Amino acid sequence: DEQTKQINRIYTKLKQVNERFSTRTSILKKTSDSIETQLIWLTSNTKNYEEDVKCIQEDFEDYFSSNVTFGDFKSFDLFLANENKITDLFIIIYNNYEESTIGLVRQLSNVKYIYRYGESKNKDNNLISNRNDLRYCLASDLMDHYAKLGEQYRTNKQSKLTRKTFEKA
């Protein structure tokens, strides 16, 4: 459909801009100092989404310090309880989990973005139903996140980190 084509065009243009930008500057990679951004997946135990997880992780491997996947809420919750609170988290939660799960996760101060992902028979505006839409949302939110970090570093007069963060955005 037309919306999917437009999303793919935007994503392709974003990717091209990033490739041109990265050839002219030294892009901040995941080994960067003091910027930890983590992608966490809480996957469905009823469906196999391994291909989606693999593709998204490969597309964004240079922009997240790590990627972690959980197949059940208990291990996911335990991880979040022990996680470094300095790390900024982008969390993808599959649609088979209750809204209360998202409410619990949203309370954590280091959670920057939460995405609901998966297939649904209902028209839920908060649900991302395909990989390309998820890719677009992540790319857009990452740019926004790193731009905000860069602005924060600039305000604090940390020029070296400001430059690196704006380059990454």
C-alpha cells in the first residue's frame, strides 16, 4: 500500500544520508564513552519472531551498545531490576503481553521508548505491525534521542561528547 511505500522511501533516504554522513565523519560506535543505549526485546512465546529480531539488530547494531532478548516476563523483569540506571533503554514488547506490563516498564526512569510490536486483529494505533514500520520508528526515535543527548552535553559544556553525540544523530 501507499503508506508502506512512503515509509520504505523515507527509511531508504535516512539510510543514504547516514551512509554519506558516516563517510565524512567518524561516527560514534557502540564502544563510545559514557553513552550507553540498549535495545531490549520482550518477545512472544507463542510466535517465532527471530527473523524480525535478527534483522532489526543487524540494522541498528552500530547505534545500540547492546541488544538483549527475553522470551518471558520473569527474566525480563529481573534484568531490568538489576540494570544500570545510567543506560538508556529502547524496549520492544510483543503484543501478547498485557497493557499492565507496559505500564510497569514505563515507570522506569531510564526507559526512553517503548514499542508494541506484532500482529493483531484489532486496530490498535499503538501497535507496530511490521518490521519496516518498526525500523522507521527506531531510526526516527534514535535521531531524536541522540540529538537531545547532544544538546544536553552542549548545555553542560562537554564539547567532546556533544560533537560525538550530534555526529551519531
